[in-house]
Amino acid sequence: MLDSKTPQGPLADQWTNHKNNIRLVNPANKRLIDVIVVGTGLAGSSAAASLAEMGYNVKAFCFQDSPRRAHSIAAQGGINAAKNYQNDGDSVHRLFYDTVKGGDYRSREANVHRLAEVSTSIIDQCVAQGVPFAREYGGLLDNRSFGGVQVSRTFYAKGQTGQQLLLGAYSALSRQISKGKVKMYNRHEMMDVVIVDGKARGIIARNLVTGEIERHSAHAVVLASGGYGNVFFLSTNAMGSNVSAAWKAHKKGAYMANPCFTQIHPTCIPVSGHYQSKLTLMSESLRNDGRIWVPAKAEDAEAVRKGTLKPTDIKEEDRDYYLERRYPAFGNLVPRDVASRAAKERCDAGFGVNDTGEAVFLDYASAIERYGKTEANVMNLENPSDEKVRELGKAVVKAKYGNLFDMYRQITDDNPYETPMKIYPAVHYTMGGLWVDYNLMTTVPGLYAAGEANFSDHGANRLGASALMQGLADGYFVLPYTIGDYLADDIRTGAIANDTPEFMEAEAAVKDRLEKFIGNDGDTPVDDFHRRLGRIMWNNCGMARNREDLTQAIEDISALRDEFYAKVRVPGKLNGYNPELDKAGRVADLLELGELMCKDALEREESCGGHFREEHQTEEGEALRRDDEFTFVSAWEHKGAPKDAELHKEDLVYDNIELKQRSYK
Amino acid sequence: MNLTLKVWRQDGPEDKGRLETHQLSGVTGDMSFLEMMDVLNDKIIREGGDPVVFDHDCREGICGMCSMFINGEAHGPGRGVTTCQLHMRSFKDGDTITIEPWRASAFPVVKDLAVDRSAFDRVIQAGGYVSVNTSGETLDANAIPIPKADADEAFNAATCIGCGACVATCKNASAMLFVSAKVSQFALLPQGQPERKRRVTRMVEQMDKEGFGNCTNTGACAVECPKGIDLSNIARMNRDFLSSSLTGE
């Protein structure tokens, strides 16, 4: 049984008490301690900047050409915080409750409560850094709603909130780089973590430009390397997003928790062809005002697919606003897992609206009309024409969601102001990740995981606008405190040598692996295997899963992995800039992770959040949890082949929330 | 559609570089430009060649990593888009497309179409921040109301993705649009005021040190900017720079 090291005492006091009682490192001693941070997204940048401000010597690594490009930059909709500026009944407790419920009761109470507590500081901090959040005419901050909640607690900067928050963290990081407190390594990839005497003491990195393998030592290592949605090949993740840093840590002893918990986001632009390299998200914020529907009659759906019927010509009574129909209390703002499954259900039943049959409509017509009427009232227009109302309404929608509408038009060549958008669920986020205790430390002493790379706060389903909150909470306000408790033992250790046998062996193993890729006598590009892995994962470990498919998938992935090593062609040189070589290493790791995900999904004989086992559903087709047997975190220990991983459990205890069947009706 | 691609190949910053010609078929209009490049690289790898190196990551127009000079234009034809959001429907069957890297002495070529833009990072490090520690113990976020118009304009400036299209487009390889966008974001917000003069002085100094050229007000940068960063930012920066030079900070 795993020990989460959750502090004692009442939930609301745990974090404060913990901070008051953990050990500190005095400023003079911090200067003697080195910390490595891998990844520069919200969690990594904020952690690196905060640790450096406190006085630690930080080395930060990113594979992109600048820390500002980490994939947090692409987050669109917003960031949650329990500020209750809207006076709509929000509170720390309500944010905590919504998050645990939204995660279908598979997250750790103490972590989620801490997240809700520090959420308010995040907004204060970001505003102080000059992050230009959206404001109302009175000069105060504006909010909007996201799925799974009944309050407006989401702060945003148009559809580019992640960009603005990351640039804020990047500016804090840049300030520390200029002071020399952070040494930044751009275009570097972590190849392995080095364990000395049972503790994480450094990493092996590759300079992606020169190909040089480097040994970096430190007193602690923080992985903020993001999620692994790219195991599905097609996802909303960036092309370079990968699991390698986390996976290497897993192979060196860090347990992987709930790897099968994947978030399939309901509102993405549907797949259009075989060549497709990634999917594009349309922010969940669009569900604030957009209405989701399919034709109510199968023959209308058929005609729409053939292109003989325009959606705008389908009468109101012939439309099935299925989310509003099934979930009247939350309507279009049900959580992501629920909305995604509902879309799949309609499309499987033959009501899909594009030529692949895998798309539903997201319609702005009524929002345009509603906003237009309000504007006309504000402008004192009497009996405005329908055309005028639409014009005014479109202007409001443009101001709120303009960049998203532009993006949609750019990709699909369709005008979303005139005709409903077509959307379909796509892989977006992974709730699973490295197991961490309350201090964000993995099962390897001195090895920490923050942000999407850890598993801690979202349970089986993440609510919208909570990823940004968690990344910054971990990096700014949690890890900088908790890491001190561990490093307090290291004030007399002195610099860690990077030429010990442990470093040399890890370096040799990395070089050996890379040489094998380059020397392989294959004929098939890396992407080919990645695409095939993605198809196996999507078909068997996607929105709906069952025993038979998962069992088969484990075998298929194992076979694909063997084929990969036999037939992959990695062109170019070892010493030099070679993106195909980088990709080969990442896909090799994904080929192992995928197998573990399927095993995890197979062994979790229940449905919860994004994990839907067809064998376990209610009569209405909702996820059916089995709390008696599965109220635990699955943490997997590496034992050779992924399918041989050993299960460890962390029991989830709910002292403050009653476990209920989730209902959004 | 069938295309003739003339692609810049260069082994490293010291290599002279050359255009290499490829014939590519099976391209469809719904492909993004980078997906077309994927198809090209797939073909090259299967034929035993060395694929074309190009920078890319998010493929949704926000990370700022992709950077191609296509037919003489940064991010190719079309306004308000990055290379990853450019779709092949902007081209027609039989077209010849010339693809080059950003060209500026401050952006040395890493390989083929990838360039080194760390000069931008160093300009930000020189002062592109508000010096506030990340304690969370700051004022309440609503303590200082900010007029919506100012907040919106600061946001508009802050949407710069740091791709470098402005530099690549400018005949002098000037970075004024990039630098002024960051200077403006903070100049428009109350939080940016205490360091306003010091910030602009230091960022401009660093910009000059990196070897970017001077601004001659042709405005080409703003035309090619995928995020529509406005020229008025440059005017604002010039005013701030002059005023801080005169007041000696």
C-alpha cells in the first residue's frame, strides 16, 4: 500500500499546517544546492523561476528552441480560481468539490483541496506579472463558465489564456536567467534520469543541435514534461509532446499512476484525411454560448452527410440538442467525458453529420441572435431588423471568440458565423502520470513530478480550465515549499559529481540505444509506426473500452514494438541535428506506454470519468463506478515488459465528500 | 495536386547552402503546409535520403516555432496565419513553391529551414518582465482596476508569438515590432510602470547588441505578422525610449 504522506488534521488546515511544519533550507545553504527542471511549460517555468528566486541553482531543459514554446502555450479557454468575484456562490470548498466530483471520485482529497486554496493566489500573481486577462468596462476582471460547474470562475484572455500565462511564467523565468540563477538549456532532451544511492541525482541530456550527450548532476530533479496524449498519434498535443522523460523515470523506479485515464475532449475539429498530423481543439469556452446538436431524423443526417441538405435548413423541431435533452441541469456544459461519450453515442447511432459520420454540430445561431438583441436594447434600437440583430450579435461573438472562429475557418474553409461548426471528440489531456505523494515526490527519492506529468489532482476526468490552474499551482506555490523538506538533508552534501559510475553507465546506455537506431537496417519511417500505434490505441483504449479489445491491443502493441525495432529507418547522423532520431526515441517509449495503458484499462473493471468500460454502465449508458472494489489509485511498478508491470494501490479515502453516482441531469 | 518544391538545404551555420528541387504529388487542399512537408519527408526517407529539417510544434498557430519563407513571404501567402495554419488550398496544381529559412544575421541557420532565434530570448531577459517574486503574496487581482481599452490593447501587444516573421520580412532585419510589442504590453499596464524606463532602455540596447537592423518605417513587418501586431507599438516604444534617454535612466 502506497503512503500519500497526506498531513493529519482537518482538510482545510492541512496545507497551512504542513507548510508550518516542514523543514526549510536557509538562504545561504540554498546557494549550495542544485535543482534540475525538465520542461518549461506552466509547471516547469514557474517551478524553475520560483526555485531560482528562493536561491537554488537551477538548470532548466526544454526540447523546443525557446522555453516560451512549451505546449501550455496552446491552452485556450481559461484558468479556474475560487475568487467569487461574480458573487455567484463560489468558494474554495465548491471548487474542491466540483473538481473531485468532476474527476468521478478518483482523486486525492488533500491535493485537490490544496489546489483550490492556492488557486486565488495564482490570479493575483499573474496580474502582478502583467498578464493581460480579459476585463469588464469597470476595469475589473471578467469571468466565464466551463463544463461541470454552475458558477463563473474561469479567468481568461480571449482564446489564448495558456499563451498569456505561459508568457508570464516565461518572463519570470527570463528574469532569473538574466541573473544567472537559472541556466537554460534550449533544444535539449532528457534521455535518462540518474539514480545514485537510491536518490535521483541528475539526468543524461542530449543537445539536439550537436547530438552531444551531456551528464548533468543535481540534488533533486523535477519532471514537468507534460502529458502523453500523443500515444494516440492524433491528439491536440503539440508534435513534440512526448512521454519519454516520465517513462525513463518509470523505468528507473517511479510508479506510473492511472495511465489509462485519458481525456477525450468533445470539441475538436474532426479528422479530415490520412495525412493528418494533429487535431485542433476548439475551446470548451465555446460551449458557454454554442449549442450542440445533430439532426433528429436519420434521413436528414444522411442528406447532410451527402451534402444535399444544409444544416441551416433543418427546422428547429427536427434538431436533437442531445446534451440539453439528456442533461437539462448542465445542458451543453456537462463535463468533457460526458459530452464526448454523448457525441459518440449519436454518431454510432447514425446521426453523424460529416462524410466520415463522425461529427456533430456546434451552433452559434441562437447565441448570435441573443447577443444581437441585447446589443440592440443597449443601443436603444427600436424594432431592429433580423439582419441588424445578427450583425450586432456577430460582433459580440467575434469579440469573445474571434480567434477561435478564425482558426476554424482557416482549417476547414467553412464560415462558422454563417453555418454551424462541425466538431468531434479528440484526445486532449492525460490525467494519469507519475505517481506522486502530497509533496509531489515520486516513488524515487529526490525525483519530483509537476503539472500534467503527475497524476495527482484530476482523478478520472479533468474539468476545463483546471490544467492551467494545476500547472501553476504546482510550480509557483507547492513544489517550491515541499522540495525544501527533502533538500534540507542535502545542505552538507556538496556538489554532486557527474563522473561517477552511475552517470557513466547511464550515458553509455543512452549512446548505445541511439547508435542502434541509426545503424538499424530498416525501410519504414518512424511516423508509420506511430500512426499504427495511434490507431490501435484509439480503437481499443479510446472513448469506450472492453476486455476483449484491450486484451488484443496488448498483444498487437507488443508485436508492433518488435516490428518497430526490426524495420524502422532512422536517417541522418548521430552527431548533428536529427529530428527523426529524436522522434524514434519518443515513439519507442510510446510503444511501451501504450501497452501499460491497455493493461491498466483492462484491470480497472469499472467505468469512471474518461475510462468507460462497456461492461460497466448504467441502464442509461452512464459510467458505472464500482466504489467497493476500485476506490484506489493504480500505481504500476516497472518489471521488464510493460504487461508485466506490478500493481501497487493507494486507497482513496473520502472524509469530506460523499461518494455519489455523478449526475448532471 | 502536383507540385515542384525548391527547398533550402544547409548543413549548419557555416555551410553555404543551396536550393534542392523535389517533385511531389498527391497533395490535397485540406493539408496544412507542414503536412505537405511531412509527405515530402516521408518520401525522402523511404528513398533513403536525408529529410528536410524544419521547426514546428503546436501546429495550431500559437507556439511560434514554425518559420518558413515561402515564395518570398514570411509564412507564405495569406495574412494573419503562421506556416502551420497555411493550407494547400492556397496553391494550385502545377505550382512551383520556393521554401527558405528566415534570413537575418541575428538568426543563424541551425539546419535547412530551422534557425536560431535565441536572440529574442536574450532581449526578453534584458527586461521583458515585471520584477515581482512569485510568492503569491501580492495585491488582490482586482485591487487596481484597469480600463478595458488599456487591458485590451496590452493583450493585443502580448499576443506576439515570437516567431520572427517581422525580422525575416524587414529589409533591414529589424526586430522593432517584436521588441515594441513586449515593451507596449507593460507600458499599457499599471504593473509595468515602475520599470518602464529601465525596461525600454535595456531591451533596445540588447536588441542592438544582437545585430538586428534599424527600423526605417516601411511597415512590412506588420503586414506579415501572423498575429497582427500593430505598428503603433513601435511608435510607443520610440517615445518611451526617447523619454527615458532624456531623463537619464
